[in-house]
Amino acid sequence: MMAQSDLDLTETALKEDLKFYFMNPCEKYRARHQIPWKLALQILKILMVTTQYKQLKNISLGTLGYGQDENEGSGLKICKQQYKKGTMLPSNDTLNIDVATETECILLKPQELASKKAELKLNSSFFNLEFYRLIQVEISFKLKGIALQTIHARELPDCYVFQNTITLNNRAHSGKIKIYFDSDTDIQECKDWHISGSILQKNTQYVLVFDGFVIISCLASLILCTRSIILALKLQKRFVNFFLEKYKRHVCHADRLEFINGWYVLVIISDMMTIIGSILKMEIKAKNLTSYDVCSILLGTSTLFVWVGVIRYLGYFQTYNVLILTMQASLPKVLRFCCCAGMIYLGYTFCGWIVLGPYHEKFEDLNTVAECLFSLVNGDDMFATFAQIQQKSMLVWLFSRLYLYSFISLFIYMILSLFIALITDSYDTIKKYQQSGFPVTDLHEFLKECGSVGYRKEQASMPFICCCRRQQSDDNLILIN
């Protein structure tokens, strides 16, 4: 057990640290002249990450040509997969077929396409298709191209290889052959290129230096935010132990969460994604990788998180923090409501897939059904969904009407209305709290006693944003990280 004098000193030091922890960057500067490095880094990151993402371009090729294959050369390769020979007489309900499959291929070279030899191949028995035996036809070809647009940006040109595949899928034997197109891209080093009168290499180095500066800035932000979370957890532990020592009570879960700054977690995730995306971008610039999709997803998502993180600094002002408070108050209720509504949504999804799948193209698979129902909830494409139901079975047609009318009525008129009501109720509660005061917890009551504990240093001028002062009326607001 601590002596009373030691306990008072510990309490005074804890109150000072707690008051300082829950200050905004401007107040921290006025209290201890602590420069808001994290705020400055976030503003710098907004400019750099957004600029960096704009540097990712779509591939625009100037010249295309057939690529050479190491084994078979260049050209168009056509392969058909089918069951082995059999007979099928639908008029007599007779079927005799071998389920073992065989694959035949033919290669059309570019130099043969303009000659009579190509006509002989096109008229061969290879193209006599028996659709009851046919499983799929696959057309594959390789193209090479050079991205000339990079020269205008004073960068080294890119040479691309596209492996293209067109698949005609007849596995269902339903009378409809589905067509798929797939293209895999690979970057290769351009051979024997000569560009005069340019400073391409120097410009590429400048871009790599900029990417390196982005990585260093994000790494500094990552270290600062991680350090802040660690210090906050230590401060939480001090407060919990002191509260238990003095008041013989445990701190509630809500007060513990006040020390966990969700914005710092968001910044850490954003920094990690930016660092990884920037490394991938540098590798792409060096022609070592072709992960454009992964790079763009990382940089795009990190840009989103960086801009969202700015809301934290607006939340220090009562006029701007209504959105944050409403989202925080309504999120638990909304998540519980979505879990219940999701069960109903999944039930309609499986039901539509099982019953209407053979009669409507929007209900052929689970993913398409879920997308179709989500569109209906938002009032999109309603008439087309009703009209495209095939009227081959009157029973199914009547069921489709009952199914669609009940789903639209339930989700638009009831579930969506309740969803909006939950958010509106949280907004009204927050507005009421701002007028009459927020509920006081143990942490808030403890901090109220900090009125005599403060930092009365001389008023120092703070450039730009930290010249502002928080109004006294804001001091009674709920503590929001």
C-alpha cells in the first residue's frame, strides 16, 4: 500500500499526463511546445500519396505483333476438347457416347493467313463440330507491344507480352455457349532500343527518389503512431492500477477504450499499405514486376485511409465532429441490425438461386443473385428483373412474382427504414448530449478534477492551424480519440 503523500503525488502526475494525452495538437504545443509532427506528416502524406497514385497509368500500346513461342512459333492456336465418337439420335431417345475426352489442336501462322494454305486448314475436318460431343474450344495467341506513351513522360519505354485466351465453353450443353476472354500481361526488357535527344534515365531516377521519400515519410509516421499507441497503453495501465488502488474499483470497458486511438490504428494500416505499394511501384518502374493491380489497390486504399484520417483533426471542433460521434454511437446497433437482416438476405439469395436459376440469367449463380438483389434494394433495374422471367412454367412465374414483391417490400419499406431510423436516433441522441451534456464516466469524472492542474506557460504563436483555440463549451464533450 502506498503512503497518502505518495498517492497524492502519483495522482497529480497521472492527472497531468491524462490531461495532456487528451489535448489536441494545438493545446499540446501551447502546454509543452510539442511540435505536432504526426499532424504535419499526415498533411505531407496526403500530398505525396495522392501524387504518387496519379503516376500509375493505364497501358496504352502503340504497336502490336504476334509473339514468338519457343516451341511452336507465332500464330493462332485453336484447340477443341470433345467426347470420343458416339452416336446420338434424339428422335429415338438413343445415346451412345464415350465419356472419355480427346483434344485436337491446329496452328495458323501469320504468314499462312494470306495464302491458300490457310484456306485448306479452315476447310479441314477439324472445324466440323458435333455439338453433342463438343466440350469447349480454346483459341490462344500471344501478342507483343511497346508502350510509347512513357516516352512523352520522359520515361524508358515498356515492352509487354500478352498471352490471350478465348474460351467457348459448352460443358453445360444447354444450347448456349459461354464465351470467356482472359489476358495475362508480362513486362519484358525492350531489346535493341535507341532513343535520342532525351533525359529518360534522369527522370526515372527522380521518380524513384520521390518514391523513396514517400517510404521514409510513411515509415516515420508509422513509428510515431506506434509509439503513441504504446505510450497510451502504458498510461491506461497506470490509470487502471491507480483507480484500483485508491477507489477499490475496476475501470469500466468504455473508459479503457478511450485510450485506444482508432485513428492511429488507421494511420498505421495506411502507412504499411503505402510502403508496400511504393516498393512495388519502384519495382515496376525498374521493369522487375508487373503487379499493377496489387500496387494500385494498395496505393488507392492507402490514399482513402489518409484522407479519412483527416477527419480526426476536424473532430476536435464541436461544429465538425457530429459525423464522427454519430458513426461511433450508431455503429454497434447498426452491426447487430445488419447481422439479423443479413440472415433474411441470405435466405432470399439461396431461394432465388435454387428456384429461379434455370429461368433467369440474373439468378444463375449465387454471386449474381446477391448482386441482383442488392440492386433491387437500391431501386435499380426493377422492371428488367420482372420482365426477364421466362413464362415456361406458370407455377414458377407466380412464385417469382411473390418472391420479388415480398423481397422489395420487406427490404425497402421496412428494413431500410429501420436502418435509417437507427442512425437518425443516434444523431438525435448526440445533438441532445451536446446541449445537455454527455454521460459522465469514471474517467471523465476523474479528469474534471484536473481544473487546477494545467500548463500555464506563456502564450506562444503557432503557425497556420495551431493558432486556433478550442472553445470552453467544448471541454464538456465526450472524449473522442
